[in-house]
Amino acid sequence: MNTPHIPVLIDEVKDIFCELESGYFVDCTLGYAGHSFEILKSHENIKLIACDRDIEAINFSKNRLLQFNDRVSFFHTTFSNVIDKCENLPIRSILADIGVSSLQLDKKERGFGFDSDKLDMRMDQNSSFSAYDVINRYQKNELERVLRDYGELREYKKIAKKICDEREKEPIDNAKRLADIVGRKSQFRGRTISPATLVFQAVRIEVNSELDELKLLLESIKNSKINNCILAIISFHSLEDRIVKQTFKTWAKSCICSPDVFRCDCGNNNAIGQIVTKKAIEPSLEEIKQNPRSRSSKLRAFYIERERIYEIR
Ligand SMILES: C[S@@+](CC[C@H](N)C(=O)[O-])C[C@H]1O[C@@H](n2cnc3c(N)ncnc32)[C@H](O)[C@@H]1O
């Protein structure tokens, strides 16, 4: 079946989950089921909880996974909610391949790309908040925050001002015009990423609360009863990867006393498992050549095992 999205790091993901024998696999970001299809195919006793906030992705994948029908439950929801819905099941594996799918980027009506006639960027089409609202209704200081924090743009003030000046003339209601206003080409020597790329990234993160979603997902896993479970997260930019890396480090700490205390009084049993990937796994040059969109992906994994007491790291 032709799919509108090529799954990234597929062999590495299969490898991380290779020992699965039973229980449930939660795919927090089902997308076009590239990863889930492979897991279901190679682990015949595994059942799938398939979550995505994008109904177009869910509908496509229902068809794609038809042959595994009796082993799959679909949830059209955000992944910050999915763990609550299934934490009493024997979950042995969780995957979150966060970010946008190729279909979302390529389909003009979705308003994620520079050449779209719309300014949308909602992953969940039922949401009432879109890129149009961020660009046309945010105060200048709110726009600056989005561009600075999520786009990491040095010239965030200048770009926010440009957007505010332009929208005074007439509302900015399509992606093409926004890309023209902020600049499609990098104006700085040695810089390869264009302002438009970073502005679009920042607005997308804001529209879909992407970083908060990731933090909430991690929190819901930590606060759940899930045990003996491998968690793998694929992220596509440094803001997300930093959150994953820091969280896994904290989760692996047995002693959480402040470094100043003379003697440990925290019980020294606070770890909820251990880090599986000491360094993030990145795509091979071959994969990047075949699928350039994989180039910024990073995979980190953590094994949740709550009863064991781990050594202080
Ligand atoms: C990179 S794609 C996943 C591709 C999938 N692994 C595959 O092989 O086809 C990311 C998907 O995650 C979904 N998504 C992103 N953030 C989400 C969230 N907070 N809750 C639920 N789904 C989310 C997007 O709608 C998109 O379909």
C-alpha cells in the first residue's frame, strides 16, 4: 500500500522492541501506521493501542491495519490523554514519534507548508485554534515569545514587528504571504535555515502545544502504574530532545537529594527504571539519502522497571 509518510528509524525502532512477547504496544503517534504495521507483523501476540489527534491519519491507518483488526484499538485523542485511558492494561511498550507527518506537511489544505493558500497547521482538525489566530490575533509580545522560544530566532523582535505591520494592512490569511513577509531565504552568512522555516516551526509548536503535550505525556507515564515497559521517543528538534533527555536522566536517578546534603535522606529508591540509549540514536547516511526528512530525528529509549533499586549515577 502506498503511504503518504515514510517511517523514520524503522530498523532501530524494531530493534528496540525486538524482545516484546505479549501485552500492549501503545503507538502515541500512529500517523500512517508505518511503525505499528511492522510491530504487529513481527510480534503476533502483541495488541496495539493506536492514538493520533489527526482524524485523517486514523482513518487511513484503520484501512492499512485491517488485517490486524482484532488486535487494534484506535483512539482519536492527544497523547497526553491516552495513557489515562489504558493504564490498567498490561502495557509493555510505548512509542511516540512526535512531530508532523509528511501528509500534514505536503497537503496544501492543511496549511503547514510555505505554499499553502491557508494558514492553518492544526493537527486536530476539530480544534478551534489555528495558525491564523497566532499570526493575526496575538499581541506583539506574545508573537515575540513564540518566535524566540519555539523558533529560537535571534531576530524575533524584528520579525514580530514585520508581521504586526503587515497584518495592519490586511489580515495574513495564507502561508505563502507569511513566508514572503518573514523571508524564504536566509539573510545571514553561514546560516542554512531560512527565517520562514523557523517561523513556521514556532507557530506550529504553539498551535498544537507540542512541547506541553510531550511534557504531559512523560508526566502521565511517570505517574501511571505502567511497569516492565520499554518507552521509545523519536523527536525532530533540539527543544523536544532536550526534554526527553533530561526527563530520562531524572527518572534514572535513585537518589534525588540535593548535592549539598551530608547524608542521603530521600530513601535512595526514586529511580523508575534505566536509560536504554546512552546516546540518542540517529539515522544512517543511507536513510537520510533516501528520506531527507529523517535527518534531524533522534531516538531515545528508557526501560521502566519500578521495583528495582538502581545504583546512584
Ligand atoms: C511523525 S508522524 C508519525 C508517523 C508514524 N510513526 C508512521 O510511521 O506513520 C506524527 C504523528 O503524530 C501525531 N501527533 C503529533 N502530536 C500529537 C499529540 N500530541 N497527540 C496525538 N497525536 C499527535 C500527528 O498528527 C502525526 O500524525
